[in-house]
Amino acid sequence: MLCGLCLPHCPTYGVQRVEGDSPRGRITLMQGLAQGQLEPGNPRLRAHLEGCLGCRSCEAVCPAGVRFGEVMDHGRHVLQTHPAGRRERVAEALIGPLRRATLRRRGLRRVAALAGRLARGWGLARLLPPSTLPGRTLRHVAPSLQRPPALNPSAAPDAADVWLFTGCMDAFFTGPDLRAGLELLDGLGIRAAIPAGQVCCGAIDQHLGRLGDAEDLQASNLRAFAGTQPVVALDSGCQAQLREYPVEGWQGRVTSLTGFLAGLPLEDFRWRTDPVRVAVHLPCTLRNVTRETDGIRVLMQRLPGVEVAALAPPQNCCGAGGTAMLTQPAMADTLGRETLEALHVPEPDVIVSPNVGCSVHLRALQAGAGPRILSPARFLRERLAPAPP
């Protein structure tokens, strides 16, 4: 179906106003690719297909129920298996094994994260032009790099009420979020464990067309989380990817932290009552895949002293798009600034975003001149009142 009803909801079409950068245009291009009418090495074809941010806003409004995200993943798989040139083939041969190992081994991620923090401390970004991928990456992620803290689960996996999914950003950005999540759950009397053997959820590989690598990560996680306990993901992108593993009975076990807490009698716990104005950022994965936008709003409103000042963006993408914030800076920054403008209008005390990529992107664009951007785990941990002496 190529009716075009999705075009007003596509962020890249909204900026570019080019048919090839719309869902309809990309589907047409992928049809030409599948039928052999277009060559995968065509630079214009690759630019249009690689330019999709994967927000799936088109999928959410499609009257025919076209699974655009799945179609795009397979289209990019064709591009991955037909590199544009010798440079891309050499780069994949050199970087591919390291990337796969890093997504599977926390020790390697800690080394990479340490290198990033050292580069930030030494000011190495100033030596690299911002127009280069390394220069853009160092500048953009620097405000969000965090030293990973020690994580102390309150229970062993076989005795836990919930299992926590840590993801592959644990050594870079989300270590404090994971610690806050554990402390929050412990403070609410919920025993949490971190099963060994878990790896990246596979979203990065999946959406860049590396489908075989994504399936390998999926298999590892299914082994690590074999059981019946709820699996709590702090990041909406990880949650969305985990929930789409095609395994019977699995989807119902995967939940967000806010989704899990929504089923608890929150009013029975001790919370801070001092007033705070919160702007809630609604990432694409929350709006278009897990469909939990109402849940996070209602949960925030149940907490004493919390005023939800804004929900933004109402329907569009902040531009982070996984790695797009690094590889497509002009598009990403345009959309990101629009999102920040919407979030800043009510002058909130804090911005809460359940997506790590969006948070990294928005923090970089904010450049320290605005309210803190926190995950739900860190915000809720801060609002939990200390135990009485």
C-alpha cells in the first residue's frame, strides 16, 4: 500500500521534503532493489535507505499495517551484504570482529568507555574536525560518559522477583541508571537480580541490517533469561527490541521499569513531597513500538509533589535514531533542537527520558545550559524518601 498517509508523520520527509526520504519513497526503492531494477551500490539509493531514522512513526499510523521497521531492516541487510566499495569492505573486516566482541563482553566495553573518558579529559576532540565521524562522536557523547559504578543486586537469580536487563551501554552511560534501578527496587522491597550471560539486545545490529549478528545476540539473551521472572529493561529501545524476539511467552515477561512499577500500590511507599516540575520525553520506541506513553505519564502523576509540565515530542523523533545522531548530524541536530525547544517551554526542573540514545543526543545539544536529563530510574530513585532512622 502506497497511500502516503504516513508522510506527515515521517521526520526525515518533514525536514527534506524529498519523496525518497519518505516511507512511501523508501518502500518503492526497496521494491526496485528486490526486483533487481536498482543496484545496491547506487549511492543515491543507499543515502535514502540509510537515512531512515527507524522511528516507525509511519508504522504506527499505517492503515494497512505495513511492518515498515521489519521491511527496512531487510532492506539494509541487502546493503550490508553488498558493501558500496572496497573501503567499506575493509572497514567491516577490521572493525566487525571487535564490534561483535564488544557487544557481548562487558570487560571490553569498560576498556572502550575508559578510553572515551580519557579522550574527553585530555581534550582530544579538539584535535579532530567535528565534520569527521570520530570528531563528532567524541564531542557528542562526552557530556553523557559516566564511570560505571559497582552493581549490587539484592538477590540471586533463582530467588529474585525480577531480573534486570543491563544492555550494552552499561559501561558508557547507563551504569548510574542501573545502580539507581537496583536501589529503587530494593527500597520498595522488590528483590532484583542481574543474570549472567546477558548481552546487547541486538537493536544496533538489527537496524543496521546485520541480522545474523542480531539473531546471535537474541539467542544468548534467551539462554541467560530462561525462566519465568519478569525481565525489566530500563531503556525503551532495549525493551522494544527484546519484546520483538519471536519466542512464545517471552513478550509478556519483558517490561519497562515504569510499566512494572505501575502495577504496585505506589501510594503505600515513602516518597519525597517537595514540588518538582517534570517534562517527560516520549521516545519513538515508547510511542510506536511498546505503546506505553500513557503509563509513564500516569505513574509520574501518582507521585506526591510531581507536576508533569509537558509531554514532548507529541508525535515526532528527536533525531537520535540509534547511531544516526553520529552519522547524520545535520538531520539529527535539527530534530533534536526542535525537541529540546518543546521540552524547555514549560521551564521544567528536570527532563525525564526513558531512552539512553535520546538522552545522550539531547544532552549534547543542550550543552549544559538547561535542566538535568535523567532516566526514569534515576528520577524515581531521587524521589524515594530515605528510610526513617
